[in-house]
Amino acid sequence: MLSSMKKIKEYLFKDKRKFTEGLSFKKMFFIFIIFSFLGCIYEDLLFMAKNYINYGILDYSTKRGLLYLELSPIYGWGACLMIYILGRKPRQKIEYFALGSLIGGGFEYIISFLQETFTGTTSWDYSDYLLNINGRTTLPYMLFWGLLCYILMVKIYPFMSQKIETIPYNLGNIIYYILLVIITLDMFISFSACIRMGLRHSGYDPITKYGEIIDRVYNDDRMKKSYTNMVVK
């Protein structure tokens, strides 16, 4: 037993190559996971704070973006987009703020549009907010994304990038492929369920066996438990 554990440990740590470097897909994938998780926690805490302020109720309710994993992909995609666009060359700090505002606001607008177009649902609506843009984003939120982008690119990403690169090569690859399969499956099922929910409310019956299974397993009650913010148009 001890001999087997020693061999496994030697295999995991013997390869001294860098696990990943630059703006490679593997590094972006790990960035995606980290910020998807942090975004999910942020949404949960924000919801809890709003509930306490408005109703005096201290209630924790998850606002994840997937059916099973505690991840909110929009935050992961947003972070990866900012890093990939702005991390290719050194920039002035003000550029991170200005460009981050545009990228963050534009990304939020596009995701809202795509969600409504392809699933017939929305997860946020800023129509009653100050300086909103078609209810999909707002100028104050864009400035908030710019501030987050500045902090991300100047403080967080350089540290995080260095730590990811120091993951042992073989260990990193094993973790990468396991998480890639698990997250891809969760995303595929989650997005299928969201699309079918929108089609179901529009009167479209499933045309495949997979669609029938999705409708049966992920009915409206099941979806509302996972996506408490989602509204069917």
C-alpha cells in the first residue's frame, strides 16, 4: 500500500515542466473555475444581504448558474474575456479601468440578449435602474466592472497566474481533464434544461428522446429551485 502511494506521488510530482504558461487554454480554464466559484459566492452573499436589509431575514440561497456545481459561469467567462483581451501586453492602469468598463458592460448586455433569445428567459432586468441600457446593463454597473477589471489585472491575475503555473505538471493535467469532463457535462445539461424550459413555455414539445428526459427530470419546479432569479418571458 505504502509502495503504491509512493509511486503515485512520484508520478504526480516528478515532471518538472510548467503545467501551463502564457494565456493558454488550460490556464484560462482554471481562471474560469476560480472566478465562476467566486462569482457564485458573491451572488449568494449579495442576495442574503438584500434579504436582511429589506425583510430582516437572514436567508442563504444559492444563485449558481449551473444545475449541480456551485459555479456561476458568467463571472468566469467575464474574467477570462478581460484577461485574454487586456493581458496580451502591458497597459496603463487607467486603460484597465476604461476598457474593463466597456468589456464588462458589453459582455453583460450580450449574455442577457443571448439568454432571452435562445432560452426565452432572463436572469436580470435593470429597466428600473438609473442609466440602464435596454434593461440589460447600466452605466454605474459598467463603472463597477471597470473597477473590478483594474483590481483583477493589476493585483489578482499576476498572483493567480504564477500560482497556476507552479502546479505540478502531471497533477495539473489530471485535475484539468477530470474537471473539464465534469463541468462540460453540467453545462450541457444545464443549458439544455434552460432552452427546453423556454421552448416548453412557448408551446414547443420535445422532438428527441433527450428533450423528453430533460422535460421530465428538469421540470419548472426543479428549475425554479436552482434558478431563483430566472423569469420566463
